[in-house]
Amino acid sequence: MAIDQDKPAKLAVCLNKYILEATSAAQIATAMKWASSRNIRIVIKGKGHDLNGRGAYSLSIWTHRLRDMSFKSDWRHPSKNTTEHIAVVGSGNNWGDVLQAAYSVGRTVVSG
């Protein structure tokens, strides 16, 4: 396929207008307020890309650097008078990281 230099590339329609490589939840909250106040579409992704064009002219928030992870044994269930064991996992972690961390504290995580 020949490229016509006189016509704008159609690929440009698939590109994000703004990109935030977030390192904290506070950054994401600020960016979402900013984009919402300007009626800019928001696309959130951990890793990878979207070839379907949903990110065109949007704010893309990348969350792959959010790698915090903690395990709590006393999380209080909001509608019951019980406590649960939970994992709080940042979206930048992969399942291998989560499974290894859970194993190190004697827990099991269902993944897939």
C-alpha cells in the first residue's frame, strides 16, 4: 500500500490527545477532574494498547506504575459484623507478583 504524503495519516485518529503515566491515586483523581471539566473522554489502562480507536482525542491514564500491595487480616466487612483477610493490589502488578507476595504471607489468591 502506497502512502500518500498529501493526505493526513488516518492513524492519528487513534492517538490519545493527553497521556498521564500515573504514580499515585491522587494524580489520577486530579487528572479525572481536569478531563471531566473539559469534557475530555478518559481511557484507563494498566498495560498495552487499544487498536479499536476508543482512545482517540482522549486522556489516557496509564496505571502500570501503581504497584503497591498490602495484605490485611482485619478488614471490616461494611454490611456484616465480621472481619476478613483481603489483599489490596495496585493495577500495575501482574498475577505472578501477587501470587508470590500472597504465598510469602501464607495466603492464597484466586487468579486468572
